[in-house]
Amino acid sequence: MKEQLAQIREAALAAVAAAEDSAAIEELRVRFLGKKGEVSAILKSLGSLSAEERPKMGQLANEVRADIESAITDKKAELGKAALAARLESEKIDITMPSKKTSIGGLHPLNTVLADMIDIFQSMGFDVVDGPEVETDYYNFEALNIPADHPARDMQDTFYLGENILLRTQTSAAQIRTMKDRKPPIRIVCPGRVFRADEVDATHSPVFHQMEGLVVDKGITMCDLKGVLEQFAHEIYGPETKVKFRPSFFPFTEPSVEVDVTCSECGGKGCRVCKGSGWIEILGAGMVHPNVLRACGIDPEVYSGFAFGIGLDRLTTTRYKISDIRLLFENDKRFLEQF
Ligand code: DAH
């Protein structure tokens, strides 16, 4: 029996040492130490020994069992470590690999120009207000002294969403909302998107941008209009820029003007950008029509005001010498990255 135990011990330890995974180890545990295992068989047969032999063999069998147990425990730990090491190796992150580039982006040139314009007007005490892009006929036309049958409507090909609902064709609608909302003195600018059913070409887009301005107070005159707009042009285009006020017509102002600045490309000599004239038109303006003040509940005998509407897209294309307005809306990163 002694020899048998020695053989079991030897065979078990060799098998455990050679085991390659935890399933094999488990098999060995059952084979040697399980209830029906080889060591248990020996222990069960101790009864057949003499009283003298029994404790010795019992002790020996228990030692063999303990040896096999500890060999199994050690092997399990060893296999566990090896498995972990293999996993760490196979799941290793290669930190030398270049990471994906994240691009932070930048301001769209229209937004750069807009931010500059807002700065200029805020420094002159204007508030910035917002207005809806979907407007009613009343705010976009009617209250601006453009009744339904007025020929001025032809100048603004309109996207109608319903009988009286439309995409605003001009930020001037914000004048009405502001005057109905606030009491004079009023000094606001309202930048935003406007929409017209225009064919797309190098200078036209069905979506473009304007900034509306409105000042209403007691004693406001054309001099205030000229002063503010001249100051604006000098700050945007430089102090050497000349500003020209041409008589014009808008239904919501009287008198009305259009404002040109000397071409920033040629300084006024005439070039491709200004089509040889030396001037670039940047905005429309005028003294708020008494009908418009009245429509908003402001007494034109007491108050007067001026208003203007600046086209942002033209300002941006001339400032950055962009030859085609479509480039502003295509969102091609290769183009936008240049600014
Ligand atoms: N709304 C005009 C347009 O889109 C621009 C304009 C002209 C705005 C004169 C004004 C103004 O406020 O007084 O053509």
C-alpha cells in the first residue's frame, strides 16, 4: 500500500505539472482527490489493515492527499497568472500609434464679420435683438408700409408658407416687433438670415444675411443716421474709406438712401470687384416713415428715427475678396479653413 501511495503521488504530481489549463486540473482533482478518486479508494481500504498499520498508512495517505492538493492549488495560481499575462499581452494598447486627429474648427467668415459689426454697434450703445425667420405678412410687409398690392413687393420674391405666413425677406420685420415691444428711446440691431426666391448665382442666394438697425427717440435726424453709418463704415473698412449717400426709395423710410463705400480692393480707382465704379453698395437706410411709427403706436409728431439694413454677405465677400457668394454656403472645410 505504501508503494501504491507513492505511485499515486508521483503520477498525480507529474500530471498536475504537465496540465495546460484549468479544465485539465479539475479533471486531475476528480481523478485523484474526488469521492471516487484514487486517494479516497486507498483511505476506504484502510479498514482491511492491521491496527498497527492503519494509523501509519492513514497518515501517509493524508500526506499524499495534502501534497496533491497543494500541487493543484499552486498550478491553478500559476495558470491564472499565465492567462492574465497572455491577456495583457494580447490586449496591449500601442501608445506609439498616432491618434485620430480632432479638428477644433474656427469661425465662419460670416460670423467673424458679424461679430465685428456687433462690436461696433454695441460700442455705440445699440442692443442686439433677435427675430423669427418665419414671419407673418403683417410684420414683413404690411406694418412696413408695404400693403398687399404695393409694387415694392415685386422686389422681394417671397417664399410663402401659407396665405399670411412666409420666410422673412428682410430683417426689417424686427423693427416692428421691437417698436411694439419697447418704448423709445430705442437703439437696436437685429442680425439674421433672410430668404428670397432668387436663382442661385455668384452674387445671389435664396438664403442670405442682413443686419437691421433702428434708432427711435425725440429729435433724431438724418445727421444722426449719417454719423452712425459713417462711423460704422470707417471701422469696418478703415478710416480712409469714403462714404456716399445716394437718394433711394424704400416704402418704410422717408427720405431713403443707399450707402456706398469706396471699393476696398482698388481704393476707388475702379476694378473688377466694384465693376469699374470705384464704389460698393453696402446698405439701405432712411428716416423711419411716419406710417411705420404710427403702426407701432409711436407718435411721429413726438418721435423720429432712422433705420438701416446692411447686407452681411456682400460685406464678407468684399472684405475677404471672395469671388462667389456660394462659397459661403457650401461648407467646404478646405475653403473655410483659410479664414
Ligand atoms: N430691408 C431692405 C432690403 O432688404 C434694406 C433696408 C433699407 C432696411 C432701408 C432698412 C432701411 O431698415 O431703412 O432691401
